Amino acid sequence: MVRVHLAYGDEVQAEAGAMVGMDASVEMETSMKGGFMESAKRSMMGGESFFLNTFTAPRGSGRVELASGLPGDVLHLELGGAHGITHGAFLAADTSVEVESQFSGFQGFFSGLGMGMLRASGTGDLYLTSFGGIREVEVKDEYVVDTGHILAFEDRLDFSVESVGGWKPTLLSGEGLVCRFRGTGTVYVQTRNTPSFASWLHPFRHVQTSDD
């Protein structure tokens, strides 16, 4: 959970539904960040909500507590550049941080990264949420990650989506597609894979219990 202490004039923007609690001195305003079209793209392509909530403390100071719907960790980044963010990872950020959709076309659609990704840029605090734990990987040449385990990465890294090997490893290994990062930068991976977890739950969807 993220606990944000707001001084007079401070603002923090958060994903809709992320608020756990807040002081009575804190006020919340809901809006379509970037207008209707940008909000629609962020929702459809980035897996985030259509609306964002902005919290302020206009009467002095206050705190607001934020958390994700998934069981996992929170990653805090002090942005000084840009990061790519995968489907559903955004939790909150300073209002000085620009969070916008970044269409990745068919590559993103078939990669498991979602139809698109979000791009966070600017200067300020950014909070991301994971499914499971978070591991930071420093890429100095190349690094390969299962697409379902990618949380975020520095925008200066190049990447391509590809299969692990030929048709046999792709179909039988359970790994599917991977993302190959190239260059120098940081990749943040999550220890749990949402599509794999959904597949694990699928056989239990019709299980019913009854009391004798």
C-alpha cells in the first residue's frame, strides 16, 4: 500500500478504485485525464480505467492511502525520463508525470503485453503495482523475459517479441512468446503471470458446492 502525505498545494493522481482511505481534509476530483480520446485509448490499450482520480489537501495537509486490486508489491520510481508500462501496472503518480497511451500495434496485441502499453514521462514520483513480487534487472546487452512477467522498462531499451524457438518449444514448452530487450537500461519483472493464473483458475469456474 502507498501512503501519500499531501502538503498544501500537493496533488497526486491515481487509478480509479485505488483509494483505500484518506483523511477528511483530503478532497478527490475525478476527471478524464488528457480528454475523452486519450482516456479512451488509455483504457482500451493500456488496461487502465477510463477516469483518473486526483487527490488534494486544500485546507492544509492530509494523507491518502492507495492499493492495487491484485496481490503483489508496489514499485516506486523517481522519474527523470520515460518508462514503458505494461497492461494494468499503473497505480499513482505526481500530476507532473504524464501517463499516456502508446499504441504498440499487432506486436503488442499478440505478445501478451496487451493491445498497447502506457508511457510514463516527465519528472516526479511514479507508483506501479505488480502481480507477485518485483525483480529489477539491469540490461547491459540483451535480456529475454516472458511477456506475461514484464512490469515496466526504461524507454531507451529496444525490444522485439519472438518465440522461444521453433514451433515445438512455442506450443509445448508452456512459455509462449518472449520479449528480447537490447541495449543498456532497467527492466522490472513480476514473479507472477496473470494469463497463467487465469488459465490455472479456468477449470474451477463451474465448481459448485452444496450443504448437506
